[in-house]
Amino acid sequence: MKNQRITVRLNEKTAAILAQEHARGISTTELVNHALIGIETNPIMERLRARGAMAPLSRLETLLEHANEPLKTQLRKELQELCRTLSR
């Protein structure tokens, strides 16, 4: 079957999600194809999302090492919670 092009209108919420996914390096085509076949939570998509988060997390960790207490303790706690959330 030949590739088929579509045109859609997005509301503000879905447009924001699309922009976030584009920032993570995931194309509109990938998102639509995965959503339509019902595998939005497949391991490949999750790895792509996590990969987009790795650089900022790494920079946060570097900044954390130079922070002073008690901010350092709170930042470490929040960073660990974020990592746990992303790993689910």
C-alpha cells in the first residue's frame, strides 16, 4: 500500500504534546502511526522519550554537585523521583 497523507486540526493540548514530542526528536508520522496501532506505550517509544530526557537530567546532576545544602538535598530528592518516574 502506498503511503497516505492526512491533514488534522489539533486543539491546544494536543498541539502542545506534539511540540513536546518534536523537541524529543519524535516525528509526527511516528506519533500518529504508533497511536493508530495502539502501541503508544511500547518500549521503543519509551526509550525515545527517555533519551530526550537524558541530556537535561545529566546537566541537572552536574549542577546538583555544585549546589549547597539544604538545596542540594532537596534537588537530589527531586531528581531521584524524576528518574523513578521516567523508568516506569
